[in-house]
Amino acid sequence: MVGGNGWHRIGADPQIAAWAAAARGPALMALAASKEALRCGGTWAVGLDLLPNAPDGSLGGVPLPWQHFGLARVPLHRAQISAVYPHYPLPSAEETPAAFAFRRDRDAAHLDGLLPVGPQRRRMIKEPHRWILGLPLTECGAQASPLVVWEGSHEILRRALLAALSAHSPEVWDAVDVSDVYARARREVFEICARRVVAAVPGEAVLLHRLLLHGVAPWGAGAKAAPEGRIIAYFRPVMAGVQDWIELP
């Protein structure tokens, strides 16, 4: 599905391009109507569950071309619409200086599915996604805050998290605090794994292994992008449980 590096670029393909064209207008309308506040000094819209796609991924009568992705069909949520704008990231009140520096210098590298829980914001596996499929909706140059991945990081993170979880019954794995082991594994990834910039355009798609460390690069000097910014629709269907999330290939 994604190969040993943990990610795979798909396309360009006219059927993927047709879906992206059908999704662009609804995505812009949904972002304009969203009550979510812009983050990072007004340079990023998270856009969770905003795209009005059907559970099969179709939109406005245009099907999501599953046959090009190598994925088993599963019911889909409304896609996330991640929009990034010039000067991303800027400092903001919602982030500490250390968090902003990590976003700027380390691309806000993260593993999807680990959520901050409780007043101490300890990381637990609350959203075990099946895979991550990104579909660009706007034309952008490679400097316009592209996706960033660390190749092979999914196996480092798998080993580290599984070692931490194995001391507990699988029934409670979603309640195990993995903050410290995750932080150590992420540092190991930065030392060992190649950082790759994955710029893509409408008509292409990017498939990530669910355990792959990834992030968003800062907006580069002279970056070229559509007036609407760099917009990508993401599908991340949730699996039944953490055990499959950590143990399946």
C-alpha cells in the first residue's frame, strides 16, 4: 500500500483531478462558513470534518476514485480541509514560545491519533486512524507549506509505542499515557530518518501509513500559490481499536 518508506504519491490522474475540481468550491464555501478560528496568527485553518462528501467519498456526483489508491473501501467521515496561507506559521496566543519554535523548526512533526488528555495534556491513542489520504485542491508551488514526512518513522514509532503498551491489557491501550515514550521516539526519528518534502498538486494524492511522523513546512520565501492558499482534503477513517492500529502492517 505505502511501501517501506511509509508513504506513496499517486497520480497525476484525470479522475483524481475531477474529484479535486468538484471538491474545491465546496471546500472554499465550508472554510468561509466555518466558525473555527484561524490558528498560527491567522495562517492556518484546521477545517476538521468540513467537506460535505458522502460516506463513499463522492461529492456533487463525482466519485472518489478508490481504484487508484489501493485501499479497501470503508465508510468515510467528512474530510478535513487543511488550508495554509502565506507567512505560516506566525506566533499566536494559543501556543507557547516552545510550541511555536517546534512548529517553525520541526514542521510541527506529529503522529495522528495521539490526543492531549486532561489538564496535563498527556498523550493517549484516542483516534486510531486506518490510513491518511491527502488530496490537494489548489495549485501551489513546492515552497507553499508542503507536507513533510520522515521516511521509515512508522516502524520506529511502532516499536516504541508497542513496547510501552505491552505492559497493559489491550482493552485499556487507549488510556495508556504514551507522552514520554512518544517524545523519545520522535527524537530518534529526527536523528535517523530522512526528512522528505512532499509537494503535490490537484490530480495527485498522497497516501501515508497511519504511524508515519509527518508535518507541514513553513511557507517559503517566494512561494507561489492560488489566492485561496494551499488547501488539501484529508481522509483519516478511524479503526475499531488500538490493537489493530499498532499491530497490523
